[in-house]
Amino acid sequence: MRFFIPLFCVVTLCFSLASAQGINPSNQSNNFNQQPFDPYNQEDTLNNTDTMRTDWSEDSVIIYSYLKNSQVKNELDTSLFSMADHIVSEQFGWAHLGNFNSAGQHLLYQLPTFEGKLGRNEQIYSPYLFDIHRPRFYHTNLPYSEFSFFAIGQNQQQASILHTQNVRPNWNFSFDLMGNSSEGDFIRQKTQQFSGNFTSHYISPNQRYNSFISLFFNSNQQNENGGIVSEDYLSQDAFSDRQRIPTNIGEQANLPDDKSPITQRHRDFFFDWSNNYSVGVVDTFYSDDSTSYQLSYTPRLIAEHQFQWRNYQYLYEDKRPNDEFYNPIINLTDLSFNDSIYSKRNWQVIDNQFSLAGNFGKGSKQLKLKGGVGLKNQFYKQYRDIEENNSSSLWGTYVFGNITKEALTPQEWDFNLQAQLFFTGEEAGNFQIKGKLEKGIKDWAHLAIHAQQTLQSPSWYQQKRIFNVFEIDNESLQNEAITNIGGSLKIPKLKLTAFTNQYFIQQMITLQEDWNYKNAGEAVYISQIGIRNQFKTGILYLHTEGIYQELNDQNVVSLPTFLIKERIRIETYIFKKALLINTGFDVIWYTPFKQSQYVPLLNDFIHTSEKQSSKIPIIHFNLNFKVKGFRGFASVQHLQHLISTNQSFSELYPYRNTYFIFGFNWRLLK
């Protein structure tokens, strides 16, 4: 509840700003080339014609988002199909520890982030966090606010607000805040999250100077209960109230059921400031009757500087350590009852990039070449006590470049080739080369292929962990090499997409039973082939997604062979077309695979369990409705638990009982 008061204060401030700085759309000029909306963008879930303009019947409303230095515009998704996707903990292909925002893993293999040497596990909370690598910038001729809220009674609540407005036609800012707290169905598994981001894009009146600012903050706190003592409790009527089931951590600590002796905290702050100045040509375009004209500036040579600063902090604290819990790595029999186990890490990155770029061609057929050099400084500190115990610094220099041609209409060629190579410091030899090529074939198909090759050092957290009473040392880890080749074929008229990804991973790094990270002895090959289809007839909507995934060695990492999702919905207007409803079922099914084993001490997963996940599909019922800019939903999640015991994808960490959740999304223009 403590998130709501500050959030509502921010809402009030937004509306005050909007009233004070409202822009008259009839007097506003647009500094961006107006390009058609990209029908292949995944953010437009069903390519519905229901857009922002139909929400408010404002013919002059212009709202879209874009990436830095990109001309491709993305309109905001207002379809009802996206409402259920706001419950990110239940998204397709993600398996967590049974509570919202708890640690989890992707059931469909994902490429790790390439940044040279990493200081944190990027993937274990990735669906819940704001993406620091792809900040969204906005352009709007009216101040725009979006408020979202959903709750499961008092057990779990989430609120978020997005606000953006153009202070001037050539200067926009936006901020997005989100707070979440969840007690969970089982004792001692509370999670809390707060995330925020701020972006700003300024263009000088002559369009030669651009300034992009993005700031992100992600904070996660997770109480650890070690899982339930036995899954046999799940089938006993006496324990239908899951709060009565004992857990592996906390039973001997004499703490209240809502308190855990073990807590994990992650705090990640990221700041990015890019400035570029260009020289180019100005063209004049006259109207048909020559009574008016418009100037268009095309940059030709661009000099850019990008500064990034990242500060990540991690804390592990066990106030009542249990000797049995730490047996795999150390004997703690000498610890007294009042002793604790403690570990703190701090990872800071300062990155400066200097580059030159050139644009060749005219209009929408411009080819951009960019090259530069970067200086990256990293500081990694670990603490046994209050004072710093172990400190490492890493100075690395790298070169980078890319060749880009954006498709602003579906029939144009779109390609992007990027390369980055570290040539000094401990990261020397780390590199990434990736490229994509896309082309629309008239109006009936869109073909895309992509490839990537990466060589990356082991992460700091994988090599060494320092606690106040012991250390975990894996300094012998070798670099991990990943090759990825894939592609897709989209047929817009049939709303059909077929895609594939092939991964070849050498020296794959995973956590083992002895709680040490090790390289796989043999190369790991992962093949993924999938299809997505959206079908509509009358008021009936069907959304089908099926993926086949094959691994050559399930002992290194265990993933399901088939992942299938079927969304069956009815969408229609009622009450004389005053209310749009969308209702139906989501069915998700994964073939059985080895359950993972979660290690709270390392906040990571082991894939050596012999226990299989359930064969029973996951079933959700959703009711969504919409009145102009207001969208609401009510959902009953995990209906399968009415006839079966609670499913789990990590051993001893079952999902919660069948539950009811409701929420809304309100979009406002001022």
C-alpha cells in the first residue's frame, strides 16, 4: 500500500503539468518524417484498426514511440488482447518460484546480454524489469498519461503510471513508475519491486543537434523460504490453506510466518546520455499550388558521444543460518545461534563511446554507416563485513560499428549489421557480430533472417562469491561462445508467422550440484521451430502459438520439448456499442521436463533433478472490457488447480492456488 500514495501524488503532478503546459495541436509542427505504422511490429498484437485515434475521436492526436536514432514509429497498443499480458509473472514461456516477481527462468532458451564481463544475472528477473538496453522515446502533441492497477485482494497489488508530453514541439520527456508487492500463497515468500524510468529527447530548432537521456532504476527484494518441506502436503485437505504448509527455511528460526531469515535484494541504477551533432542538406518542398512550402533537413555526417553509468548493488543476508542448508559447500557447526551469513556486491560501469556516422541516399532509402571507439571502466567490489574485502577493476577498450538501412514501408529492404570487439584488458577478445535482413514481398509475405556470433567472458558473479564466513571460487571458468542463426516468414493476410532459431553453444556455463559454476564438457545444440497464427471469424478470435525445442543434452540445461499456447476469445460490442468486451480462455501446455532446483544462496537454478514437471495444462479465464480510454479486466488464473494439485517447475516451489485477479488501465489526454 505504501506505493499508492506517492503514485497518486505523481498523477496529480502530471495533470498539473499537463494543464500548465498543454500544446495546441493545430499550432504544432512535427519534426519527424511521418511514416506508415509498421504492420509487422510485435507490439501491435493483432494489428487491429482500433488505435489511439478511435479511443478519443481526436483527429489531430499524434502519439507514438520510437528507439534512439530510429525513424520507425510504434503506435501504442490499445487492443483488449494485451490486457492479460500485463500479468507478466504468468506469461508464456516463463517459470518462477510460485509467487509474483520471484526468481524464474525462461523455458524457451534466450540469448544472454552481451556487455563483455557482467556483474549480475540479467535473466533471473528479466520479465519484471524495465529494459535498460532499449529505452523508448515518445512524441505527442497532447500530454498523455496512462495509469494501471491490478490486485488479488490485499495479498498482491501492483500500480504503475506512464506520463509523456512535449514541452515544446522539439522536446519531449516521459517517465514510467511501477510498484509491486506480493505476499504469496505460502509463508515467507514475500516479494517487492519498484521500477522507474525517465527519458527525454531534445532536437535543436535547426535539427542539427540531438540529445537523448534515459534513466532507469530497478529494485527487487525477495524473501527466501527454501521451498515447502514436502509436496505431499499439497494433496492433504488439512493443508488446503497453503499458509499452514511448513517450509525449509524459517521453521527453526522462531520467526513469524510473514518473516524470513533470508532476504535477497537487487538494486540497479542506469544512466545514459547521448549527444550528437550533424551537418547535412536542407531541401525545400512546395505545395501543388506553390502557395506554401516545407523545409526538410537530411543529416549527412554525424558526430556522437554516448556516456553510460551503471551502479548495481546486491545483498544476501541470512540472520538465522541452518547448518543443513549450507552442507553442500561448508560445515557451519561452529556458528552460534546469533551469527549470520552476509554477502554484499557492488558493480559499477562507466562507459564512454565516441563515433562518427554518415547517411547516404535520400528520403526513406537512407543507408547509415557508423563506427567508433569505446572506453569501458568496471569496478567490482565484494564485502565480508561493512568494509570492502575484495575489489577488482577492469579497464577495457573496444571498437564498434554498424551498417543500417531501415524499412519505413513493408516492401522496402531492412538490414542491420553490428559488430563490437574488445582489444584491451581482461575482456580482450570478447566480441559480438550480429546482423539481420528483412524484406516485404509485395503484400503477401515478409521474410527475415538473422545471425549472431558471440564470445563472452564469464560473469563476475559466476567466478567468485565472497561471504563473511566462506568463499566460492570458480576462477577456472572459460569464455562462452554462442552461434545463433534464425529467421521468420510472415504472411500478414493470414496473420501467420513461422520462425526458427538454431543455437550452438560452446563452453556453456551452468550451475552444478556442488554449487559451483562450470563449463559444459561438450557443445550444446538447441533447435527451435515455431508457428504463430491469429484467426478471426465474426466475433470469434483464436490465437495459436506452438514451439518445438530440441536439446542434445538435457543434463546441462532442461527445457520442455513442446510449448503450446491457445487463446480462445469472443470479442464484441454490447450496450449499443458503448462497451467492447473480450472474453475467453488461455490454455498453456508444456511437455514434461526436469524440474530445476533453486539455490537461494546463489539466486540461481540447477538442472540436475530427476523429478519431472506436470503434464496438466495451465488454464486461465479472462474477461476484458473497454470504454474509450478505459480498459478493465477480471481473470481467474490456474483453473487447473481446482482438479489437480499445485504445479511446480522448480522442485518444492509450487504455484499458488486458483486465484481471482482484477485490474484496469486508464489512458488520459489533456
